[in-house]
Amino acid sequence: TQTLARFWAGRGQHEHPPLSDLLLHFWLPIGGSAPWFLRLPFVVFYLTGLLLLALSAQILAGTAAFTPVLYLGSLSPFAFHFARMTGWYSFCFFLVAAMTLCYLRYLEKSSWGRLAILIGIAGLLVYSNYYGWALISCLAFDICIRKRREAVKFIVCTFGVLVPAYMPIWTVFFEELSNGIQI
């Protein structure tokens, strides 16, 4: 309640929206304070995100791209950091990979169900990281280039759902923008 109260009031420093912190808060009673168990969800988020990213690469570049992406992601020096930190990084990596895969599948065959899943994941992302809005805007720009007929549906539905759903955090978002977001 303290974390949410800070956001509703719009006071204090908010490096990122509260969803990832709330997940960690609910994991603490389950995982306890053992460092290896505390990091478990972040390892799972990273590995799952890497798998989703490899599936996205497969859609973009064929089956030959799947395995190299897994290897590169596993051997990357950043993989260690993503999986060891109890912060928002792994969770947001997972959400970006999931949203990318959902977007590519939506481009393959646009349906209301696929769009709803994409918007749901996008909602989780913007409630986890301010930069989610930039990524969603990039997807909107991309769909305008690729599929003009689908662009209006995508943009109206995505922003039409997310902008009002983000209402509790807009004040904090604009406050962070005016102060400069810490990376």
C-alpha cells in the first residue's frame, strides 16, 4: 500500500512504475530472504524472455535464427546481470520479448484476440517501465509502414485502452519527465 500510495499522490522519486516492485513484494513471503531463492523469478523471467526473443527471431529470419539467439542470449555478459538482480530488468525484458512476439504474430494474422493479448502485455509493460510507451509508439509507427489498413485499428485500440488505464500514473510520469528519468 505504501508503494501504491506514493504513485497515487505523485510524490517522491519514481524511477519506474510499480508493477515489478509489487511482484517482488509478493514474492518475498514465498521466497524468503535466501539470495538464490530471491533471484529465482528473475532468472525465470530472463530465460523465458530469451526463449520468446528466439521465437521472434525465428518469425523474422527463419528457423536458422532460433538457436543462435538462444546461444547469444545465454552467453551474453548481460545475461548474468539480468538474472542476478532483484530489480525490474528481467521482468521488463520478459515483457518486451513477449510483446514483440505477440506483435509479430498479430502482423501474421490480425485478430481481435491477438490484439487483446498484445494490449494486455503492453499494459503490463507500461505499468513496469516508462519506456514502454516509447516501444508501443515504435510498434505503432512500424504497423503504419507495414500494414496501413491495420494501423488505425491497432493505434485506436491500443492507445484507447492504455491511455485511460494509465490514468493513476500520468501525474507521476510527467513529473519524472520534467525531472529527467534516471537510467
